[in-house]
Amino acid sequence: MTDTDVRAEARSWLEANWDPDLSLREWRERLVDSGWACPSWPTEYYGRGLPEADAVVDEELARIGAVGTPTGVSTGLAGPTILTHGSDELKRRLLRPILTGEHTWCQLFSEPGSGSDLAGLTTRADRDGDEFVISGQKVWNTSAHHADYGLLVARTDWDAPKHTGITYFAFPMRQDGVEVRPLRQMNGYSSFNEVFISEARVPVANVVGDIGKGWGVAVTTLGVERASFAAFARRRAVVGDGRAAKEAQAEADSYFQTYVWYPQRAGRADLVIPRAQETGRNRDPLVRQKIAALVSLQRVAQWTAQRPGPHGSLHKLLTTKIARACAEVHALISGSDAMLTGDVIAEVLVSVPAISIAGGTDEVQRNIIGERVLGLPKDPQVDRDIPFRDVPRNVR
């Protein structure tokens, strides 16, 4: 189907089925059953088998004022990863609650001693019959305090090289042995957490992919994470006063209230335009020129994000550039008041630097582009082929 065909069919279905007075749960159940919740997903898993249709359907949802699927780690990372690597049983059990919003997910990757060098993780997973026993610490975990499940990577084989002894789990968060502590940030919010896991359990059935092959699954998650910034950027605020819209707005307020540095606020050019209009600075030719350049750059980023694989790193770098440009334009429009008013603009200005780190640092993205897009030689790695237990760690 062409984009025009997809748009026409989605518009027809939405006009016939969108009812703002439904509850949010009722509407999302209807949307999921139709296949329009995530049209790029296979038909057997609540989609329509249309690989590049998500952006078109998002536009149609916004046009009619209809509520879409939840945003965030659940649909942005967990869904695509389980869809790609999960067993049929995992897909049947976990995908639908992701789309309806019944289950919320977080990402449990980084550790105090392994951030950019993620494969150096030391959280351990020991087999005990039909379960794994998990112990370790994770950090920089967005929305872990809300989450029902976590995308967890842990080490199951200490005698294998560091990239080949890792297993990927759909980890139940609401159990004994899991403690979530908020991290206070310089912008005053606590959008990140650290998670302490002490002999918590996860069924073997919740392994995503194969035991010991979790690194490849994690690479999939990291790839869709970089591209998922585009989904944030193209989503619009919930509109309308019907029941579904009000419940969706409450959900969004709960989930996003602490995330002013995320692209849906810090990197959205359409939020700069109203500020220019409110202050009258839209009459300044320089301001108009800066906004036009920003809107153009954002559009390029949205198209770049449609490319699969390592090209997602190009979009991640563009996302950082867009967020910084947005902050620059906000400062140009508001002047010294930008840091004095205490409103969202001040919060964005102090929060934007985080985007160059979250989801993979700019330096890591440039390495990925160099090695996987341009075909340049990899950086030397002396610990790649030796057993992980022999790799020096915590050396000061």
C-alpha cells in the first residue's frame, strides 16, 4: 500500500470508530483490535504488516484528535524488541498489554561500572530450575518507579567473553528483592532511578532470545531507542475534553511531568513557535529565520529515523542538535527572562545537555556510524576474546 492508501484507510476507520466518550482502556482495546495501534507490526500481533505506516497513522490520529498508544519504553523499546526476538509465547503474553497501556516498562541496562561499555555489566543471573535468580544494580532507569516490567540484561556465563555471556530478560519489577530509588537531578526533578536487585526471580520463559545471546537482543533495543526519539517528536499533545482524552492527558502528565529534557518538549520546534508569538518576537526576521531552520532540521530528523539499523545513530545525533537549537531559539526569544521565570523554558535550558548522553552518548553514536555505516576499522579491544571473569574490573 502507498502512503496515500494507508492514510485513506486509516482516516476512514478512525472517523467511523473514534469515540471521545469511551474510556481510555476501551478505546485502546478497539484500536489494538483494528491493527491501527501499530500498523507496522505483523497482522498476527495486532498490526497490519505495513512497515512504514506508523508516522502516517500518527498524523491521522492527531488530525482527528484521537488518542494513540502509550509512548515511552513500553511501545518504543519493549514492543519492538519482543516482537523481533521473543518466543511466540512471550509475544502472545506481553505485546497486547504493552499496546493497551495495561503494562508499563523500563530499561535496566546501565550500571555504575558499565555505561558506554555496556557489555562490561556485572549484574548476575544464576539458573535455579525453571527460574533465574538475579542480583545486581542498575542506574539511570527512566520510569522504573512506574514499571511493571523491565528490559534487563544480566550475565549468565562468566567464563565466556563479555559480549557472549549475557542474557536478556523480561523482568517482573513488582516483587520482593527489587528496590527503586529516585535520583535527584540538577533541574530539580527525579526522572531517573537506580534499581537494586537482590535475589529477585524471573522465569526461564521470560528470556528474550536465547540464553547467552542477549547482546544481540540488546543491540536491537539500542537501535530502536535511537530511532524512537522521532516518535516522541511527531506525537502531539492530547486534545479534546472527552473521557478518553482526559484519561490520556492524566496518563501523560504522570509519565512525562519530570522529563522536560525529552525531545517531546525540549526538542519540538512546534513549541518554539507559540513562545515567539506570545512575546511578539515572531516579527523579528532573525527569529523567524532560526525557527525555519529548526523546523527544517526536525523534518530531516523524522525522515532519517525511518531508516533501520545503524542509521538510527544519525538520527540520535540530529536529536541532540535539534534540542540544542531549540534551547538557543528559546533563549533568543526570551532573553534573560529564559533563566529567571522558573517556567518550562528555564527547565529546558538546564536539561538539554542530558540529551547528548541519554540513549547513547554522541561519541558512541559517532563510533557506530564510523564502523557500521562508513565501514571504518573498529577501535582496538583487548578484552573482547578473553573470559569475562579474567577481565580487570574496578581498577583505580
